[in-house]
Amino acid sequence: MDEPKFIDIEGVEMVFHTRKGVFHALREIDLTVRKGEFITLIGHSGCGKSTLLNLIAGLLKPTDGVLLCANREIAGPSPERSVVFQNHSLLPWLTCYENIHLGVERVFGKTETRNQLRERTLQALALVGLTAAEGKRPHEISGGMKQRVGIARALAMEPKVLLMDEPFGALDALTRAHLQDELLKIVAATKSTVVMVTHDVDEAVLLSDRIVMMTNGPAATIGEIVDVRLDRPRDRVALAQDARYGEYRTAVLEFLYRKQAHPAKEAA
Amino acid sequence: MNAMLQPESAAPAAAPAPAPVRRPRRPLAANASTRARQQVSATAMKIVAPLLGAALLVLVWQIITINNSSFPTPLVTLQEAVKLFSDPFYSKSPNDQGIGWNVLASLQRVAVGFGLAALVGIPLGFVIGRVQFVGSMFGPIISLLKPVSPLAWLPIGLLVFKSANPAAIWSIFICSIWPMIINTAVGVQRVPQDYMNVARVLNLTEWKVLTKILLPSALPYILTGVRLSIGTAWLVIVAAEMLTGGVGIGFWVWDEWNNLNVPHIIIAIVAIGVVGLMLEQALMALARAFTYEQVSN
């Protein structure tokens, strides 16, 4: 955690020109992420948290401001900032193995032998516990397994930053908890820098070093940042008893439902 | 180069996943008699109804022939058909060949014209779908030429090739190419943005994007284009051959009309229908084999 400004976002503005007119999505975003830090972005729907993630990924270009990663401007998407998409986005005509291999081959294909590439792919599958699903196609496995393949694909490229867009959003609570625990273990082992979008308060507190809370759109910006000083490794059952866990949770809930109460979405 | 390193995941087309055909599950019938009754009605729908339709057609035909001596009865036509199909591959002279040769000659023209159209149309469709500028360039021209009857192009073919056979192939080429260009372009444009984002994040080469994402994703659309094309091509070849002459089922129909051999015309109509149906079914089976199940959460 020695590099204080591994990802550096300065004065970012994002304006979309749509058919319905101009939409000011993000304003005055300033954020730095340390190397090895786990950051979650949380906020109500439409607050532009996915937009911010896509900006870091390089899938979008900011209207104004700069984004740097390891002191270089983010000019476009790159395997060093790999993305786990919300809907996993596995290619349905490739097997789990081939889906992961596609990225591995692109990143390491020039420097490594075929056997090494195969080894990397199998390791990534083993990391998420899916060695048995190697030859299966995405429609043959469950939603949780697909999301794990998506994570394996992202991790297999040995990215500098792992970007996750509500990776567990579509999963049931038990599968989600299981994958969160796995993710904690993987991140501890790989010391990855992670930026994750979520709308789940417990998930944010459990996983993050810092929780970045965003104000409501349009023209959303960073409202507050909660520093989560809980010891790692974290255990969800033990944390449930921990007073500090409750405080962090309350702080996020306070922000989301008092300060940024979403009139239309309150019922949800 | 990359492809050679990785034979396991060669062309996705080489290892298609035949999508399992999902039938809506019938509610479990409580007693066996209901189930038996359902089965009987299903058989009735599948076999009895079509047979009844055919019988009705023959009956109407028979009634028409009672007061119309120039029109052959079903029985006469059937006898002629038996005679015709007992020796479909005779060849007495260039102008007197069996019906089998005529059908094959037509199929050959369709195959050549259609194959050339696929060779040009599918890559062109890819470029039009992928590069917006090229799409805007050719869009209006395609919209203008698409509704033109392929037979209107026949004189141009005769002028350029100075021969009937290439001119007929040329008509097939023209009529087959539009659906293939348009469907391929639409298929490429409709590749889900998610897949394209994957390609961008993985920073795939244009070749990998083509072979691993665009082609498999657009394949069902391309095959729809192919199916539409072959249907039109089979329609057009009969008309084109009537105009150009030579060996071929279209000219054969015209020749039999000049001989006033009406039973043969009716037989030819049925034969043309059967061949068209078989082409359509073959391509539908092909399309089914290459349709990937949409993956959802």
C-alpha cells in the first residue's frame, strides 16, 4: 500500500449527449485509490456509479478531467484493468476454459508457451473452484458459476486493477455470501486493487477498505467516504457481533436513506 | 498466428452446440385416458389433417376435369409421373433429357449463382455492418436495387456474358445477394454491446473479434439470409430458364407447354415444390445446429 495514488481521478465530468438531450451524469469527481486497496462505490440507481467504473475501465472517455492509473492516463480499455461485468458477459459459444483462455492468450500469448497458457487458464479455473466445469458452455452452468468464470477470466489476466460492476447483483443471497467470501480470499492471496460497484450495504462493509458513497443524479458526485477499519481476514459471522461493523453499516445507511433519500425508490 | 497456438478452441463453427429443442412441458395428465385422447388428437393433427387436405385438393382437381377435357385427370397425371420417374436420367439429345437431369441442371445454376453471391455478399455484409461509413455508402444503393425483379437484370447478363447460361446464373446471383448482405449486416450490428465490451477490455485483435465474437454471434442472422436467398433463387431460376432456354426445369416446363403436355407441367410444378421444400428444410436444420442458446443469469 505504498503507492498513495495508484488510481488518480481528478476533476472528472461526464456529460452524455442523447437523443433526449444533454444528460450531466457526473460532476467534480476526485478520488485516489491506493495500490492493493478495496474500494466500493455505492449509491442509489442512476447515480452514475457504473459510469464511474466504466471511466476507470476506459470504456468511456470523460467529458472533462483526467484519470490516471499507475501514473499513465487511461486512454482506453486494457487487460491491465480487467472488468467483471454485471451480467458476466461470457461468450455462449465458448466453453468456460475457452472463455478464460481468450484473455490469457491475449495478455501472455507473445511471451509464454502453449503449455504455460494452458496452465494459467486451469489455475484460474481452480482458483474459483470450477475445474470440473472446464469443458462446459455457459448455458450449462448456474448463475453463480457463470459469475465465477467471469471473475476467473478477469483474474487470469493478472490485472493491475480488478473492476467489478455489481458482480453478485443477480445472485441469490446464499450464493452471493459464498462468492463474497471467496472473493475476500482471492483478493487477500493476489493483493489485487479492486474497485467494485454495489448497492448492497452489507457487501460494501464486509469487503471494502473504503466505501465511496455517491449523491443522487443527475450531476452526481462523491458525497462521503467511509474508512472501514476492520481487521482482515474478515469473518461475516464474527463481524455481525462487532460494534464497529454496525457503526459503519449505520453510517452508510444514514447517508443513503437520510441524506440522499431517493423519493421514487424509497419503497424499493 | 494466435489461432495456431490454440487448436483446442479452433473455429467455433467446428464444435457447434446443438441447442436442445425445448418443448413446452405438457401438464401431467391425471388419468391415462386423457393422455391417450391427447395422443390421438396429436396424431390426427400431424398425419390425418394433411392427408385430408391433399385428398380435398385431388377431389377439386377431379371435379374440374369432368367438364374440361384439356385438363388431365389426377389418375392420368399419376400414370404419366410413374412413367417419367421410372427413367429420370435418360439423355436422348441436348433438348430431350430426363426430368432428373433438368432438375439437376437448375440446381447447379442455383448453386453456382448462390455460391458466388455468398462469397461476395457475406463479407460485404460484414464490412457494412462493422464500418458505419461503408454502411452509409451502400445503404441507399441496396435499398434502391433490392426491390428490382432479378429478371430485369437478365438482359444485362446476356449483354455482358453473351450467353444464356451465365446470364441465368447472373440473375440468381443478383437475387441471392441482397438478403445475404442485409442479414449479415444486421447480425453484425446486433452483436450485444456486452460482447463488444469484452472484446475491448480483453483488447482482442480485429481477427479474434471477427472469429470469436462477430461471426458466432451473427451466424444465426447470416443463416437466415442464406435461407431467404436460396428460396428466392429457386423461385427465380424457373422464370429465368423459361427465358434463356437450354436444359433446366424452367425450360422443361415451357417446352412441355409448347408440346401441350399438361400432365408434365403439373408434375414439374410438384417437383419444383418438393425440391424447394427440401432446400428450405435443409437450411433450417443447418440454422438450428448453429443457433446458440441465449445465456441469461
